[in-house]
Amino acid sequence: MQRSGEPALAVALHDVEPGTFERCALIRDWLSDLGVDRVTLLVIPARDLHPLADRSPAIAEWLIERQRAGDAVAQHGFEHPGRCARRLRPRLYSEPAEFVGLDAGEAGRALDAGRRVLKLAGIETYGFVAPAYAYTPILRQLVASRFRWWAGPWGVHSTGRGEAGTEQPLVNHASPAVGLASTSVARRALSPRLLRAATLLAGDVLRLDVHPEDLEHPGHVLTLEWALRHSVGRRKPITYDELAAA
């Protein structure tokens, strides 16, 4: 648990699924080597509609081990990208926005199916992060009735749901997520400068997003390593579970 007033480092590793497992495990070991002992793993339950544990029992075992070691696991969409992303990809989002365009029934079924897939794999999740941070009003309502917290681009939000349905105080941590872009040459060139600036200017919480594809760009790796070396020792690594409960 984060102590009151102590600066925090909240690292989130996105897009954890069988296809990225090798890179994600490598990144997690690298983070440990840099002194980050708490990470939030954003797990895609059923990429391309294949349940995670069915495709790779090893990744399910790894996630359970990581939870026991202190990491948090959060649900990251359902299949990411889903059928919605193939039929509707707004220009606003650089990644597939899985839940944009879904009605309440479709979105609710996707959320529940994802939770069921992870639970059957022995993985307990308390939080949710939408692919591309793309939330609709319907999705926010549905997430608030199912999870203890959800994270958007500008903060981590407690929903007031505690253990066994108990009510908890609503807490909003206004902390923008910062990460590196890979979708274009211009964004790849600009995002490291923005991340360095955000690292220096961050307030009580620095939320750092890491993606498996960051390993494909040596400049991204160097920038992330700089940000982590600058932060570890100055900030206490925490998970989103801990941040939402602080």
C-alpha cells in the first residue's frame, strides 16, 4: 500500500496474451532488474476469441505466479481487437477501440465473458482497462458495476466496490498515462521527448505504459530505461490495485 504523500510509480504492461507472452515475460524480468517490483499486467482474455489458458497454459501459470509475487492483473478488453474494431475504428484512436459502437447487451456480454475466461484460468481480476482507453458512457456504467476500479487516459478511478460487495469510498487519482507511440515515424520520434518531459514533471503518481512492441524500437527501450532509472528510488512502485485502494 502506498503511504500518504509518497510519490508513486505505477507501471502498466499492456496487451499480455499468448502471442506476446515471450516479450511480456522478458519485459517483466527487465523491469525487475531495474527495481520495479510491482507492475499491473493488462491481460487480454481471449485474443481472436481463443481463451487465454486454452492457447497457452504456461501464460496462465505465469500470471498466477506474478500475482503471488505482488503484481496485479487487470482485464484488458475481451479479444482486443474485437469485431467492433474491424467494423468501426474512429480516427480518434490509434489502436482498435473494441467497445466503441457496442450496445449495453453486447458490451456486458464481452465484459462477463472476459472475466469468466480469466477466472476459469485461476486468475482473479479487480480492475479493467479498455483497449485504446476508449470508454463510452455505457461501458463506464457496466465496468462500475463489475470491477473495483477502471483506468482511463487521465486517471485511475475507484468504483466503490469492495470485497464481498462492500462499499468503499470513491477515489479518483488524476494521473495521466504516458507511454511511447509506434504507429508512425513522426509519433515514434516525438513520443520519447514527451515521455521524458512527463517523467520530470509528474506529480504524486507517474503512470508509465509499456507495450510489447516497444522492444522492437531501440530508442523506445533506451527512453523507458531512462525514465525508470530516474524514477526508481524517488518513487515507490505500486499496482493499480494498490493505487485505487490508497
